[in-house]
Amino acid sequence: MTTCFKKNSKKRGHVSAGHGRMGKHRKHPGGRGNAGGIHYHRILFEKYHPGYFRKVGMRYFHKLRNKFYCPIVNIDKLWSLVPQDVKAKANKDSAPMIDVT
């Protein structure tokens, strides 16, 4: 983007460039990062990250995530897991067994 199209070029000659005279544009007015999550940024944390500052349940030391890997499969999508040749070979009176473990 060329310089003439930048928003700041339209503010040349004006005093505060849209940051206000009294409050001013200072470095980190609300603190750095997640500062104030318990105090003055509490509404934001409770709204978008509920339960961020609480302890809930038991601790599990050295939790290996792959032990608990259990993806969810909807029942109506089960037939998409069965190959076409197995569907063709299946008897009309007995359905093929699907191992979902």
C-alpha cells in the first residue's frame, strides 16, 4: 500500500492522530498479555474463557493424551465407514457388524 493511502496521512496537521488528547496513546495501558484477568479484565475473561481461574476436579499427574483419545462418531455416519464391497456382500436379512472400538 502506498503512503498516500495510509490512514495516518489524512491525520497530518491534526494534533493527536485519533488517540485522544487526555488519555494519550501510551505503551501498555491495560497491562501486558493476560494481566488483570482477575481484576479489571474480569468481564472479558468470564465471557470468552469461563473457568480460566478456577480449580475443578482431580489432578492427573503426567496425563498422556493418547490414552484418552476417543473421537466421537455420529450413528447416522456409521454406514460411511463400511466399504462398498462389504455392503454388497451383506445378506439382506443380516446387517454387517461394524467394530467401532
